Amino acid sequence: MSFTMRKDASGVVVVGVDGQLIVSNRHELKQKVLDAADGGARKILVDFSDTGYIDSSGLGALVSLAKKLREVDGELRLAGLNEDLRTLFELTKLDTLFAITESVDDALKKF
Amino acid sequence: MTVPLRLAVRRHDVSLPEPARTALRISVRLPSDLEVVEEAVDVVARHCVAEGLTVRRARFNLRVALCEALANAILYGNAENAAKHVHVHITVTEPHFLVEVQDEGAGFDPAAFADVSLPHDLEALGGRGLFLIRQLVDDVYLNERGNGICMVLRRA
């Protein structure tokens, strides 16, 4: 299973990405987050602590989800990126588009 | 549950002109199915690490760049046609790893690849794949027909 979901006490939905977020599983992530939004979730935190790599399709999926959540006054934030993944966001300048926090705990406190 | 291997992998020695001398060649053939991308990237990365590519470059640079190239080959090159395959050849030489990805499609204009940059709109959903390949590997070449890409990773 590529993705795990849990709701924290403050109502933030935390989505864990296990392995990689790439062309073959990006739709699964999108569907899970959109289902959560349909169910009323407005604060979504994607946890990349257990993620090896992300490709451009995965980045596109995150951009798409961020847009859709914004349309319903929600927000998508990211946490737990390793050095490689941070480099990926910096290369594509997407580090300026997302709120990125080092640890999930910190992200939950600030959300 | 054991997942059946859907890739055909071959390893053989090849002779190259000086100064590369002899080299090892690993060939992988995969169907035009996005579901095999992860497995193919994993197989290629493991072979490259076994031949001396640093774990970090295999884990990140190679994996992301190869993932992009395979997705392009399957989605745009072969248009997900089940009758077509994607061919990956890794040539291991003393200084380099050459990773070639070729599809069976008509190819695209290599000139379009000459000036690859990020989309102006940060919120664009696509358009980052070729840019990432260029950023993550040391050199990139397209074949004349535009259906094959060769990505060069130096050992160091």
C-alpha cells in the first residue's frame, strides 16, 4: 500500500507516502485526498518521511491538489522531506508554492 | 504475494572504442504499462549500484531521471499501446553509466528539447519532466528520430 491516512486530534488529515510518488500511483493519492476533502477535511498534511523519490507527475499531483483544496478554503502542506526531495522542490521552485515543514510534529503544531 | 517479473533483463560484455575499452551492458525490455515503471527503475538502480554507481546518485538522480524517461516513453512515445515495448540499455564504462531509453513511437522533434525550462506558471500541472532530467544527469542526448534518450551519469 502506497499511502496511509490518519486524522490528528486537531482535525488535520495526515497522508503518509510510503516508497515513491510517481506516475503509476499519483492518481491514488489524488483520489484519497479528494475523498477526504469531500468528507469535509480542509487541512491536509502530506508526510514524506518514508518517501524515496517523487517524479514530475507526483509534483503535478501535489500542485493540482493544492489548487483544489484552495478552491474550498482548504490547504495542503508538506513535511518530512529528506535532502534529495528538498532539492527536487528547490529545483522546480515548488518550495515557494508549498508550506514545507521539517517534521510532521512541527507541521501539526503550526497548521 | 509474489509479483511475477514482467521485465526481461540481459547482461553481457561489449567492446567499445578507446578510451572506454570493454564495458558491461544491461538490457531491460518492458511493456508499455505505467504499472511496471517502479519495478523497472528499481531493477536498473540495483544493477547500477552493483556496478559502482554511488547509492545517493542511484537513489535520487538515476531514479527520478529514469522514471521521467520511462513515463514519457510509455505515455507519449508508445501511447500506452500494449503491442509496443520500451527498451532500456545501461552501458557501464569506467567513467560513465549511459542509460538509454527508447520507445517504439514516431518520436518527437529533438529541437523541442534544446531549450527545456520550467513552466512560467509555477502552478502548471506538467512540463517539469524534461527539465528534471536535464538537472539530474550529467549529459543528455536524443537520437535523430526523437524516440530515444541517452542519459549520462558520471561515476564521481
